[in-house]
Amino acid sequence: ILLQNPESDVPNIRESLRKIYKTNGLGGLWHGTSAGILKTVPKYVTAIYVKDYMERNMPPVDPESPTRNRDKLVHSAIKSSAAGVAGAALTNPLDVIRNE
């Protein structure tokens, strides 16, 4: 766990938790969680959908091919890349809002 502000007057995690609890109560420990969830859930749902869509629509790897292992790896890389790009493109505006 990393304390993200190097100029903080809080020396460690325990003191940071104590300060947050003292100033914001128990709910302060989850401050910003809803924005994170609003970004993360659509990103992964989109990524899963795109990866599944590509799995259904890409030509299958020939099981008899001498390069089948490489072909499977390339297929997986293509699907994962497309899924990641789609998820990030959809949710980047939410990330910008969360960081404002």
C-alpha cells in the first residue's frame, strides 16, 4: 500500500486511517468508491462483451496447424487488445470526471 501524497503529514497507514476516521467518520474510508464502481463495472462488462463477440466472429484456429499454439496466442492477444481498448474508450470520460 502506497501513501500517494509524499508531502503528507501522516507517517503511515495506521495514522492515515485514524485521521480519515476522525475527520470523515467510517464512511470516509469509502470516499470516492461510487465513482470507481461507475467506471470499473461498465469497463469490464464492455470488455467481456467485446471479447466474447470477437471469439464468436474470428475464424477458428486450425487444430491441425503446426503453428496452432502461436495462432491461439495471436487470437487471444487480438481479442484482449480489442476488449481493453473498447472498455477504456467507453469509460475514459468517467475516469476524467472521477479525477476532477
